[in-house]
Amino acid sequence: MTKHDALCIINAVFIIYSQKIHGVITLSMNCNNQLCLTRLNKGEPIIQADPDSWDSRFTLNPTALYLERSPHNDELIKGLLDKHSIDDPLLENGVVVIFYRGIPIDVPGLPSCRSAVGLSVFTPDLHFIKKFDHPVLKPSDDPMEYDYNGVEDQRITRIGDTFYLLYCGFVTYPNGDYKVQVCMAVSEDLISWQKLGPVKGDVNVWPNKDAVLLPEPVDGHYIMMHRPCAGKQSDFSISLAISDSPTGVWKDCGMIMKAVQHPLYIESWVGMGSTPINLGNNIYLADYHTGNYLASGARDYFANYALLDFNKFDIAHPEKIVEWRTEAILFPETDYEVESPWPHEQRLNCVFPCGSYEYKGDIYLIYGGADAYVLAARLNKEELLHHNEELLSSDSRHVWAADYLREFYTRS
């Protein structure tokens, strides 16, 4: 497959879960039944490292929030864009705020590849407006604190007038031990953030990351989806926790999704992506990632979607909410997605979804490329839903598109 702006996903792998069809169905799409996804900005980064700024090495793994025009949001937009008039035609349809991991060139005496959170502002169709010249959330200055080594892989959710940022707090200790925990920060204006520390409850019993809050409570419960690092890598799965408050205490209910193994890889695992998109009636469209190890030790990450029906939520069986899953919607292909420049021991090809929003019927997926860039893609929401509705009504069972993936992913 060649590099181009519009990527039609043909013969990709689709995995469908449903109440009607038990287990896993894998589909091979054809040219008459294709789902089109468009890489934006000609496939080039919308945010990348600035050698003259604090984020001088890498920018990656963004989360996004769309602020439509309203009296309250207009005040937020004014605060973000102090030099722009709210009457500027550029702001007619509101703005999108993107929070990303920024990493400076290593500073002597500080940990290598130490992340902070940067902030940029765009129009909803991703025309650049402003990039803040400082991080809005930084790691602690205390070497023993929970996020001294980095504030990583943040996801943002708005609940009422409060913004909640869940992130991975990472610290290593002098004796070689380390902690990876789900942490939280809150804000009223998107610029000033108050850290609340590791989230309360039992979700951090294991090393944990890739956490996101649902924007609405379900049956009185606030919902967090997270990815405990329990067991071997192929056991790493998405779990669900509940609380009476967005700030906890959180009670883990168990796993809702684990990776489906493809024969190309020796290990695969999953983790949550961005805040799920509310389709109404307690149904959400959620993106997530699959990570994979090849026998060589190299890794591939691709992006997927799932439909989550919380009308079927059962605390004892949280997996019942997963209506269907569509795998490999987006996979690494371009120069900004393959052969990561990050100092990994083995090759990394990576698309890593952390942010999304809906605008004029399309889903804008904001994602990290190759652990080094912030990229964007667009797909039509109704096309995605329609494809899976058709597949749910089918009794056909097809094989994995193994030859296609092997041709695409196998690299020297």
C-alpha cells in the first residue's frame, strides 16, 4: 500500500462481538464494501517538536476536546486566546484544544525522555491557532513523588464545568523499583491544573495506565476504563471501574476487552484510547489501541473502535457492554508512523489514539505517531456505524486477512 492522503481500508481485519453471534467473527472487506479514513494535513504532523521551545525532542500521544460556541465556552475560549477577538470569523465554530506529551532534549541531572503536558489550540477542522510556550502540567520536582519521571498519555473528559485529566504518573526510585499509576488533575479553565495524585481506590493495585473517564454517569455510577498491567503482556486488557464521584473512590469491576491474537504476532495487548463519543441512550463509540510484539522484538501498534452499550452494564459482568469491535481502522504506514526515532531497543511502528471529537458528522481522531509526532485523521461516523450494523446481521465467518497484514507489517 502506498503513501497517500486518503487510505481506504480494504481487506483489513474486522472483529465483531454481538449478542446474536457468539465469539469472534473476522471479515475480509472488498472494494465494494470499504471504509475510508483520511489522514489530515497531508499525513504530516499537526504538532511536532520545536528545537527552540521546551518540547524540543518529541511531541506525542495527544488528547483532544471540542469547545462549541456557547456563552460559557466563549469565556473559556477568550481565556485560551487572549489576543483573539471572540468575533474573529476563525472562531465561528468554536475551537479544539489538544493536550500532548512534550519531551525536551535530555537535561543533565534529570530523567531521560521526561514528559510534561503541552497545549495547542485549533479550529474544529484543525487549522492552527495557538501553541502555548510552556507546559500546562509538569512532573514533580521531588524525585520520590509519583510523577517525577513523567506525566504521560493524558486523556481529558469534561463533566459539567470541570475538566478531568487522567494521566500515567511514572517514577523510578534509587533502588531500581518503579511505579506506574493512574493519576488525576482537574481544571476549570483548561490552563491551570490542580493535581490530585494517584486516583483513590483499587485501580492502582497493579501498575496501571491508559485510563479515561466516561463523560456521563451510568445508573448513578461514574465510569473509568483503564488498563492494569497484570500478568504477562498478552494478559494486559481493558478493565472498567465505578465510583460515586469523578474523583473516586474507584472500585474495579474487571475486564471488558482483551486482545485477539493474530498469527503474525507472538504477543498482543490492548489499551483505551480517547474519551468515548456519546451516541445517546447510554451508547458510546470508543477507540482503543492494540499493541503487538513480533518474534524479533519489534512492535506494531494500531487503532480500533468498539461500540459500548451501557444499557447492558452488569457490575458482575462488565464485558457485556461490548457490542462490537472493529480492528485495524488505522495502522502505521507513513514516515511519521513507522521506524520511531525514540531510543527504543527495537523497531517501533505506531499509531496511538488518545484524542477524538465529532464535528459535522465526522470523527476526528487525534493520535500519536511513532512515539514522536501528533497526527490527525478523519472518518465518517455513520459509515463506521453502518458497516458494523451490516456485519452484525451477517452469519458469515471469514478468516483473518493474514497475508495482507504480513505483507504490510513485516519489515526488515
